[in-house]
Amino acid sequence: MGPLASCLSHYVLLTMAGSQTQYSDFHLAGDYLLGGLFSLHIETKSSPHLSYSAVPTCQAYTLKKASYSHLRAMRFAVEQINNSSTLLPGVSLGYEMVDVCYLTNFIHPILYFLANKHSVVQLHNNYTHYQPRVLAVIGPDSSQAVVIAAQVLSLFLVPQISYTATTNELSDRKRFPTAFQTISSMEQQIVAMQLLLKEFRWNWINILYSDDDYGRQNLKLLRARVVIVLSLELILPFFFQEAVRQNVTDLVWIATEAWATEPALYNITDLWRLGTILGVAVKEFSIPGLDDFRVSLAEGANEQASDQTTCNQECDQCLRAARDAEHSMRAQGERTDFRVYSSVYIVAHALHRLLGCNTTGCHKRMVYPWQLVPEVKRVNFSLLNERINFRERGTIPNSFEIIQWKWDQPNNPFQKIASYSRNKKLLFNIQNISWHTPNNTVPISVCSQQCEYGQRRKPVTVSSCCFECIDCEEGTFLNNNDLYNCQPCPADQWSNARSQKCYPKLLKYLEWQEGIAVVLLLFSVLGLVATVVISVIFAIHLHTPVVKSAGGRMCFLMLASLIIGFINVPVYMGIPTEFKCMCRQIVYTLCFTVCISCLTVRSFQIISIFKMAARLPKAYSYWMKYNGQYIFITVILALKVTIVVTNVIIHPSIPVPLVLEDDPSTVELQCNKSFKLSLLMNNSLDTFLSILCFYFSYIGKELPKNYNEAKYITLCMTCYAVSEIAIFLAMSVYRGMLVTICDVIGVVINLLGISIGYFGPKCYLIFFHPERNTAAYFQSVIQSYTMRQD
């Protein structure tokens, strides 16, 4: 940018007298002088001397390109008015313009313009007939400077018109009765920002503001959380350069009108990396002829710059630099230029009414500043199709629009994306917006998303009212009375993730129509039929040697137990009830104990006949005399009944819900809480008898084969052992219905093992080898065994 950059404030004052002072930077003689205070420079090394008698000097300075553009807009308006035959006919305006060097020199020029023709500011109780050097003041653009200037000018009843200061303080008509604004107030700027945020649903954004009146007042009006930079443009280059250095990217920046169209910021290297920059800017107007006026003025700048009588500072390079900055000023557009342009016209129209001008001329007379104030309030005219008038608070209607910085269009970098409609709403042209996001989607920046069904609100921090949406977990639900906590479901209910209510848990049990249940029922029916058939066969052949060797009448006790066991299999299907659970816990285990005790005593009895009778004849005689086998079965059965009753008392057969860890949405009914312990108690005696039975059958493996039951009993005991091991392994790894399935499979296998494995071979001999079912055949086999033993 070279040695010349930007200045920040700008004053223009109208006066009734043509002074030949050497103080002003630019001056033009006329019937009425237009005096101006503008910020053409910014001091960078030394401070100006604010002595009234001395000429202020900015030894090191930069050029404020925007203010220079405003300067020319004022000069252009004055020349148009002077050349007009309808506005102030016969009256010419002049101007005096003084550089205030931003804030460091604006009090001194105010005193200069308030002074009379003798350069004295007189103190009076009544300024009705006081005639200062100026008739009105236009500016400055800094809100802080405007307020300070208004406090002074209001004492002298000098009308003041600001064209860029948006501060709301000037709306206080009691404090500042002579202050007016040709730009909408700060409130309207905030409204525009709020509409912008509402359009894109942004409500969670950082706020950056400068610690001055401009930043603090905007912050007070902006109650919502927004992404916005509330600052004048003076300090922003350093801020944005640091943001680029720290690689801050992909954000959305919202500019206030103070810097929304600042070319110096736009030209910062790599600024585009920061993201999308939107801004609230004053409306852009095209002022016919202003561009040509700029060029012609710049072309003649060299001669004027060398004339030290028109510049009270060391500014030989000022206008030459302005000519070089012509491109940047055009890129900025004529937004604020129109406000400067209209400010001059407001004073002209007020003066036109005050002087009673008509088409032929005006009544020239002495005009005091206070006489101009009511006329300024009443101005109402059209300028370039824009209605110019002041409301009660001294401001004009909304004059803002929304712009976006376009990095690929340097000739037109600040493009409009939204403007106000007649019903005071912002109309957006979404297609013209370029977002720094994938697929050009609108960035999401919200304090809190709208939570969906089944999502609780989790505060972002302890003290923050913003929250994030968290899904309610399985087994919990969101109650509308408490949006911040998910409530647990009752024990018998469940819910999926993101639920607003619970539902009864899915009840699982071994249903009748399940494949495994159908297969088990089929085998149990076949076993039942086979056992009934075997019972009939044994009843018919009760007195044959085969039936007698199998146990005789004792076989019917076993067969009856097997029939009851097969009939009990269906209690394992369907919804478990207390009755079904009681049958599961009692019926099968008693039936199986009867069967296995009969097998044990039968094995023992055969061994006794062939081995114990000869060695212990007396004991054998007592066994046979008192029916020892039935006493043994009775004792075993009594012991088993005791175990079962004790088990039922300790572990009641009441269905209890069982929640599975791998699927908590379902519940399986189990016949008692301690199913594993209950099964161990019931099977303890059966396990002992099975071992004893296997032992006896092993000892009698050398007996006559007609009496040798070793291989059949081994088959039965193997089925029992395998089923019990499978059940206990399943209970160790799984819970619920799978254990029930293993249990009923074991029941069916054990019943079939005894029915088919023990009684099946006997039926085979009866039907297919009747020659072996004779007393003579059995006698021959016994004799053969006796001979082998001898």
C-alpha cells in the first residue's frame, strides 16, 4: 500500500462568509461557503500540535482513500448545486475543508469554524444572534468523534449532519437537538444482522468487538450470540494479518458497515483463507458524473498539491497517491459517497426553504445556524430516486443491504446478496453466495440444534444454556417433563435407543411351533408309543424267560415311569407356569430315579444269583425272602422324594424373568432363580445310582449272555452322562431358553435310552428269536457258564 493508507474521520461545514484563511486544505469562494473537516491523513510517528495559532503538521502520514473519495463527492455536489437553476438559483456555495487527522485534530477545527470573522469564539448566554464562521457541519464518520462534536455544536445551535456514524446517542433530541444522520441508526444495522443470522439459522457464533464506543454500543444492542466483528477498520488489518498467520480458516465473518467495504482489508494477503466474509453495508448508489469528476480531479492534482496555500500539511504526495488509488476507490463503490452527496443537498434544500427561493431567485439575507435547524428537520425531497427525509429521531429509514466479499472478482469485490423489500424484510439471493464449504452448503453454526425424538439435552458447559443433543440409550426414554435426563425403563419394560416411551419386553420361551420343539415332541410321542407297545408285549410274554430275565414284574414299574416321563415332556413347551415348573422339577426326576434304581437293583440281583448265592447263601436267602429289590427301590424312592421336597422348599418352582445381557430387550422365563443349583440337587442321587449301576453291569460282563445286561446298561448310562454334561456346560456358558432346550433334550434322550436301549433288545428276541425265549435254552446257557467256571 506504500506510505499512504487510510484515515478515519471526515468533517464538512457550511459557512455564510467567504474567509480568506490559509488554514483550510481546500477552499472555494462563493456566496455561501461550505466548510469541511475530513480525515485525509493518519499520523504514524508524531502527534500534531493542537495550538490554535499554529498550523497542525502530520509529519508522517498515510492517505485514507475512502475519505478522499468522500471529499470529492462533496465537491461534486457543491458544483452541481452551483450549476443548478432550480436549487438555490442565483446563490453559489463555497467550501472550506480541513484535515482532522482522525481524532487527534478534530476539536481544533470545530473551534475554528465556531469562531467569528475575528477568529474569536465568544461566550454568550444567548446565541440567537451569534454568527459563527459556519452555518452547518456535516460529519464526522467516527461515532465517538460525532458525539463529542455534537456536544459542542449543540451549545451553539449549529446543525450537524453525520453520514457514516450510526451511534444511537444522536437520536436523543434533548441532548443533541441539532444532530442529524443520513445513514440508518445502529439499531437498524443490528436488525439487518439479526435478519441475516435468522436467514441461515445461525445462533452460536463468536463475538469480537473493539473496546470503544462503536464496539460497546453495538454489543449492547446485539443480545444474541453471533459471529460478528464490531469494530472500526483502523485496528482490523493487524487482527486479520494475525488470523491469517495462525491459519484460522473456513469461518464465516460478518462485518459491520464500518469495514464492510474497506479495500485496505480486502487487499490483505491470503485473507480469503479465513473463509466467507459477509457484511452490512449502506446501499450502493450510482451518482451520474461522479466517476468522470474523479478522473478530471485526479488529473489536475499535481498542480494543486504543490500549492502550499491550499494544504496546511506536508502533503505533496497526497493527491498523487489518491490518483493511484482511483481503482481501489471505484471497487469500493459509491455507497458512502451518496450519503455525503445527499448531506450537502439536505443543507442546500433547507437553505433553499429558509431563503424563500423560487424559480427566479432567492432572498439573500443573514442566516443564523439555529434558523436552519427546523428547515433541516422538514426536508423531504427525492434525490436519484431515493426519498430523503428525517424521522422524529433525526435518522432516515433503513439504508442497509447485505454484501459478500468476492475473492475472484477484484473489480467488483463487494457484491450485494440481500436487500430490503418494501415490507422491510431482507430478500436474499442465495445463488449469489459462495460458501467455503464442501458442495457450497450453508455452514451450520448454532448454539443448540433442535433435538429430535428421544434425544436429551446435554449442556455444553456447566454455566452455558447451549446444549448438544445426545441419544437416549437403550433401556431409557425421554420424558417431556425433563428434557435433560433420560429416565430408565421399569424392570419389565425396554426401549430402543432414542425412545420416548418404553414397551413391554419381548417374552421368549420354547414355543410350540419352533422347529426344535416340534422335533422333541415328535420323538417324545414316538418314545411314548414305543413304551406302550413294549408294555403290551411284556404283558403278553410276562412268563417267558426273556421277560423274567429283564426283571419280570419290575419291568412294568420302569415302563410306567417311562410313560409318565414321556407324557411330561410337553410341560417344557409354551409359557412357563407354576404348574409346569413344578412338573419339570418333580415328575421327570422321580420317574428317572425309579428307572435307574430298577436297573441298578436288577444288575445287583443277577450278580447275586451267580456269585453271591454260593459265597453268601444266608444273605442271599434273606434278600430273596424279604424281596430285597423292592425294599431297595422303596428306600431310594423315599430318599429321592426327600431331596425333591427339600429342593422345592429351598428353590420354589415359580417362573422368574431372566434378562439376558446380550439382548436386554427380551426376557426369558425361567422356572426358578437357582436353576443350576436345583438341577444339581435333583441329579445328585441319580448320578450316584448311574455309577453304581455301571459298576454292577461291568462286574457281570462275564455272566451268561442271556443275563448279561452290561452293554445295554452301558448304553443307557452313557446317554445319561452325555446329557448331564451337555446341560451343565450349557448352564456355564448360556442362560435362558438354550438351557431349557438342552434340559428337555436330555430328558428325551434319557427316556429313549432306557426305553429303546434296554427294552428294545428284549422285544427283538421275543419276535425274531423265539427259540432263545425258552426255558431249555436258558438252562443250556447256564450249564455252559457253570462248566466254564469249573
